Amino acid sequence: MNKEKIRLTEKLRTSNNEEKERILKAVLSRKQRLKSPQKQELTRSLFENNIDIKVALDSSVTIFANIVHSLFSSPILSICILCSLGYIYKATILQLDSKIIQLVFCFLSLGFLVLVAFVSALKDKFNFLTENVNDARYWLTVDDFDCLTHLLPWFVSDAQVEGAAWLNEILSVLWSRINAGVRKSLKQCVDQNGFLTESALGFPNDHTSFRITKDNLGSKSPQITGVHVVQRGVQRNQVIVDMEVTYDGDLNYRIAGRFKLVAGIEKFFIRTNIRAIIGPLMREKPTVKSIWVTLLKRPKIEWKFSGFLRFLNGQWLKYLISEILYSLYGNPNKFEINIAKYILQKEVRLREPLGVFRIDILEAVALPRSEVQVCCRSGKADAYCVVEYENEQKITHVVPTNDNPEWHRSFIFLYTGNHASFIKILIRDEEVEENDILGVFTAPISLFMEPEFNGLLFSTPLRDPDNAKFVKNGKTQLHFRISYFNLSTDIKSLKLSHGLMRRNLPVAVLTVLVDYATGLETAAKQVKTPELRSLVRVSVGNQVQVTSIKERTGYPIWEESLDFFLFNPHLEDIYIEVVDVYYVMEKRFLFLLPYSHKKIDHTDWVELSKEGTVVGYVKIPVSSIINTEGMKTDNIYQLLGYIAEGHIKISTSMRLTIYSQTVIDNQMKPRENFPEEEKAFADEEELIRQRQDILRK
């Protein structure tokens, strides 16, 4: 260790047990993190065996000893004091008239300096100036406590850090194999005569004749004296490990040459705290793409060169190397060890929509009546309309007992790029037992993306779902309009949003990816739930959506995307709540055995989640997404509420609706017949006419 550190006293070894117990209690009371009984016992054994423990003696009772100990321990301060004394000597003593008095003062000054140097040498060698009056008394200062903490292993001084004895055993076994491998590599750098080759040295070896005389890596392997796995605020696809690495090597390498040139290294010591960021983790081999390493503390480096390299043993060079390493790779700087450089990683990406469909259901004409009339009913249908697109389904209200129901409802769907998908509109009759289908209309969604059909008001005959024929010979018709708008990330589109707001169209579409959450286990005791059954409820304005339920885990992974329509992005906020629904599920399925929450419709969980317990929440303003590059964010947010150290990973993406004047102009045109169904209807009439002609003949 450095000379500046307090030296180990032999008197601690010879002191009685009560004195050792008092020093141990002082250290443990100072270091509140040593709470584990095993770590207290380990610290006690370290004190008893005097292993790397430095204890200060009691301060001296003499004023002279205090002055020497405080002032002359610093070389710079000593030089300043000596220069000041020299200036006083020149300015005062040399100005005296009497030569005898000048000589007396000169001898006194020189004697004082010699005495100070002699006392300082005795202080460093015999430590007699700091001898205690009472040999049985010891005490530790604040600096001594810091020194003791520095010298203790990391896993002893921190309760959250664990030891790695098993790993050190593996390293010690492998160290001999590594030593043999290094020797084998060095043999490749030597020619047949035993001299180092030119490729190994970098210059011709004809005149120097350098050869390797000693090549021993030593018996001491690197030791990991503490391991801590970071669990809070860590991304799902990463593992962060903090380690304290110590290497006190007894290696011995030496080369010799002509002219008695000898150089070698006999000792090397390094201790530092490093952080290894393992990730991103992949689903393909080799599982880990890269490892990032950063230094958490300034490394302490010691070495001992021999031969003509002894000039490199200066402390200034060791300090300079330590500063350079910490400036290059100190946190947050780091270097990468790329393991899978050319393997593409499959990441969970946002499902970003490409466009927006608005479907206006206006009315239906001449619906068929029921053949069976019950009680006072006239047979007229209680009609409602169902719009289906991909996996979404939206329903209008019911218009009772009307052959020509009017709904005037608008529904908005997202277009994700599936060009071959269809839009399906069904008109149903609400019944007590089973709702009958009165008519169906189906058309490819790509048809309404064409400029000549986009935004037009159509009238189309409905078909019978059983035989695909027109209902009532084409008299039953549906009036509807489908408008399509593209989405973009161009911020200029936001300036044209006033025209969209006047027509009740969304200004933008927000996609929220709920990735994962951490630290939920800390909330289980506070909410008094036997086990966590958590879901995430996301609210934007009056739109509420929920994720699926993850049971029995404090680290749930959802990876689910939720879409929302924004009508005023500058004033809207995103409310994200982590809800525990354990008691909601138990109360709902108390008498239904066996039960499964998967049988419940997804929309029902929106209402059921309101009865659950909110264990954590976070609020994100939409305006913060607008100001980002590409209008995308990917952050880990601190959860507020019952969770002390809970985090949730949220990714967002926003796309703006492009205002299209062509679509607006088409919406002002009068109603037209749907061309595809009109052609099919004409073909069917022609087919019926041909059949009637055949029957007449």
C-alpha cells in the first residue's frame, strides 16, 4: 500500500480481546451497511488476523510532535516553510551589524533544520513521536475509518454485494493452464537459437541479441472480491453486473541481451470496480451480441520493473496511466467487445400504421321483415349495424321497429399495410335468442384507396349470407361512405389540422408499445395481495385500452401495442397505470370453477380494470413526443404510487394525418351506386331473364 496510508500496528495483535471488540464495534457502528451476521463475523476474523487492516495510534501529547506530524508530512508544505524561513533568515539575521550574532543565529537555524530532519527520520522509522501515553488505549479517526473501508473487500463493506469465491476457485485452477498457454505463445516469438525474432521486437536483433530468460506468469490469479447484479431500471434485453477486480500478480518476466542489458517486470497490481453491460440479448446464437465494459472507479495500479526499465517505476507515471484509463473508459465512457457482429437482432418494433379509414354508416333502406310475428310486433326489425375490419369490430346503436333505420355513425380504423384485407358490413336484427343477419356487404379495402372512390357516398344492395343472393331482389340497400387518409411524420402536416378537426377526423395517430415493467414485487405487501395479476391500462382522452394479464411475476413482459386517435395533440396526455386485478378475478370467478380470464372479452377488461388496485402510474404529455426527432420515444419511466423502485419501459410513435382536398371534394358529391355491386346486380338480372326464357320455351 502507499506510504500515505496508516501502517499496521503490532500492538493491535498483542492487545486484549476487549480492546479488539471495542474497535470492531466502532467500525461496525460507523459502517451501517455491515448488517449481515456472516459479514460481521468475517470482519471480526479480519481484525483478529491483522489481514490488510490499518489502525491509527492515539495522537501524541507533545506540541512539537503535532507540528512535525501535521506540517512536515506534506513535502510541498515543507518546502514552503523552508523557503519562508530562508527569506526571514536573509531579511532579518543577515542585516545585523555584529558578526558574532549573525554566526550564532546561523548555527541555531542550521541546528534546528538538522534536528527537524533527524526527528522526521526517526518518526518514519521508529514511530516514537506518536507513542501513546496509555498503551492499552486505541482510537480511530474519520480518515482511519475511510482507510479501513477502502481496505476491506467490497463484498464485506456493502450488504448488496456478494462474494464470488466459487469463481475465484475456477480462475485459480485455470491460471496454470493460462500460464502454459502464454509460454507456448512466447516460444513462437523465439528462433532456433533462442533469440527473439525481428517480428516480435519490431527491430533487428542482430546486435542486441535479446532472449527470454524468465517467463513465469505467477501463481496468483485475478480475484473478484465483489459482485453486484443491478436489477432496478435495467432494460429487458440487458444484464448489468458490477464487479471489483483485484490482481496482485507475482509474475516474473525478464529478457537479457548484450552489453549486460537486462529488463523485466517482477510485480503488477491493479484494483478497480468495473461494470459489465451484457447485451443486447438475442433469441439466436450466441445469445449475447456484445459486452460493454466501463470503469466505475479510478483504477489503482502498481508495478515493479527491473533492469534498464527501472526509470518507469515512478509514482507519477502510475498516476498518469490511471488517469488516462479512467478518462478513456470511466463511466459513462465504455468500450465494446462485439461477440455477434454480423448477426441481425430481431427486436420488438412498434406496429406503425400507414393510414386511417373513416367509415360513415348513414342508413339502410327496405329491410326485410320477420315472417313470424309475435304478440303485437309488426315484424319490423330492431336493426343495428356491425363493421368488421381485420380483427376489429365496431357496432352502432339499435334502431327499434323500423324498416328504414338511420344511424349516422362514424368509425375510424387503422390501415397497417395489408392490401388484401376486406371491409365487411353486417346488418343484424336484435332478438332475444339469436340475432339474425338481414344483409351483408363485403368489399376489398384497397378499392376505397383509389382517388375515384375515396370519400364518395355509395348506395349498395345487400346480399343474403346463406346463398349470396341479393336481398329482396336488390331493394334492400345500405348507404355508406369510406374515406382514407395517409399518415406522415412531417410536422408541417400539423398546421393543416384545422380542416380535419372541423370534420371530426383525428389529427394524429399515437401508438404506445408497453414493453415490460420491473420492481412490482415491492408493491405486493403494500397492496396486501397474495399474488400479483397485473395489467397496464393506458388512457388518452376518453379512449381507454388495456393489455393482457401477467400472473405471479414482479417482472411482467407484455410487448403489446395500443393505438389511439389524437384530436388535439398539444393538450392531451398519456396516463399509464399498472393495475393489480387479483381480487377482481377472484370475485368474478368465485362460483365458476374452473375459470380462465382468457374467456372474457378484451373490452370487458377495460371496465373490470377500474375495480382493480393501481400499484403504479406515470403521466406522459403528448407535446413531449411532438418535439422529438421522428416523433418517437423509447424510455424507461419511474412508476409513482405504491412501488418504491418500479420502472416501466414505454415506446411511443406518433404520425400525423395528411389533409387531402381531393377526399374533401368527393365527400361533397351526391350519392352514387356502388359500381361493383351494380355490375353484379345487372349480371344477376340478366341471368334470371335467361332462365325465364328457357322456362318459356
